[in-house]
Amino acid sequence: MSRSPLAAALVCCLAACLPQHAQPVAVGDGPRVSHIGAVAPSILEVVLQVGLARHGVQQPYVAQPGDEVRPDGRGRVLLRGGKPVGNIVGPKADVFTPYDAVVG
């Protein structure tokens, strides 16, 4: 398959709009374009980022009204509003580790 002049022009235009090492560009609440590049003369790569991983970071546990801590066989699970939100850890049970989550 030969290289189309239109495809080459499109790659050049798109590449000019997205500088190297650019941060993902938000488009409303939908997916974000995080990379555009030529893979081969007739193949264009467009990488969309749908969500981000938010990793749980240990923090001091501050009890809130309605918190419930239950043993689960491997440790202690914190329930807020009846839903598991993370683990209570440490010898004094004073550290909260929220679960990882995908946002966006």
C-alpha cells in the first residue's frame, strides 16, 4: 500500500498540534488524546486515555461518624456508608490505606 499524501499531511498537522511530551488534552468529560504518531507509512497511531489510576496512599486514620471496621481474614476493612473503601493497618490500627481507584 502506497503512502497517501492526505495521510502524510494529516500526520504532520496532528503532530504539530501535539508537541512531544505533551500532557493529555481534555476534551469535555470524554477520553483524552495523549499521543499521535506515525507507526508506518500507511498507519497512524492515536492513543486515547480514558481514565487515570488513583493509588491509595497511607494516611492517619481519622474516624468519621458511621465508620465500621471489620476483620476480613487478612486484616481490617473500613466501611463507610456500608461500602468498603480501604484497609485499616498498623499495630495500633491508626493508619488508613484507601483502595486504588480508576477515575475519569
